Amino acid sequence: MRYGDREERPRLLELVRERTITYDEYAELPDDGYRYEIADGKLELMSPSPSGYHQLLSATLLQAVKQTCGKEYIILAAPLDVIFSQTDVRQPDLIIFHRSRKSIVTKRGIEGIPDVVAEILSPSTRIRDKRDKLKTYAKYGVPEYWIIDPATYTLEQYLLREPGYYELSELYESDEPVVSPSLPCLAITMNDIAAELKDVLGEQ
């Protein structure tokens, strides 16, 4: 079922905006062609479908991490619910966790805390990724959060320093190897990612 076009606020959001919604209710919502997350019990409309460039960057990053960490870690991409609680459900662009914790994969999504989550910025998600999602991931104890800016090919690395609090650890760019305490196997640079994309897309 679909309500109006993408320029119109979906009626479904209007129906639940004034009350708390739980994951169980969220799972029963009709498919209206949009994607949602739950933030502190509030249903949030996600941005329109990601661009082709966003999806290529996500796939390239996933493959790069998989090349060096795939034997030890499971690397998944959105859309996939990470169910932190009945009132907080997010869909990170990338979800990474050790294979010894594969039991957090369930029929509903991911029910547990990933080792690393990553978000790829876009103009419509910048504030949400840098503020709202950062708070959610810190609240539930995700050890490491990456924010990738496709405009500059940089990776902001946030590490959990104390419960509920992230600290910006590094800003990776160019040929600087990304060093991750959560993924000791990691061997990538942002130039690697950029080169892979340019090989597919050409100079743009």
C-alpha cells in the first residue's frame, strides 16, 4: 500500500507521530514503499532510496573489508534492522561483527550489538548520522562507529570511551591505513575505496 508520492509526508507517520511505537508494531506496519527506523519510540521516515553512487560506495567498502576480515567477521549491508530494543531500531549502511557472535542474526534482523557500524553521508542524512544515530549507537554500546563522507573520501572513526559516550578518534583520508581496534585484520585506505569507485564510474 502506498500513500501519495515521495514529496508528501506519508500518512503512516502521521498516524503514529504522537505516541510511542514498539518493534512489534513496526513489524506489523503495511508496506507503503518507504523505509523507517524507530528512534526512542518514534517512527522516523528515512530518506528516499539511496543513490546509485551511495550503493556503489557501500558495496565497495563492504568488499574491501571482506577481503581482509571476511574469514573472521560477518559484514552485512542495509536494508537490515538492528534491533537494539523495542523502541530503538536502526538500519546502518554497514554492520560488522565477529563470527563467534553469529547468533545475533535472527529472522527479524540483528538482535545484539555489532562490533562496528558505518553510515555513508548524504545531504539528507548528514544531521541524522552525525547526531541522532551517533547517540543511539553510543547509548547501546556499539564499540566503533564510522561515518564515511563520499564528497571527500574521508572516514570519521568514533570509539566508545565510556558508556554512552563516543570520542572522535581519527579522521582517515588518502593513503593513511584505517586502524580499527575492533577489526585488527583490517587493511584498507580511503584511496583504495576511491580508486575502486573511479574504476567503475570513471572520473566524475
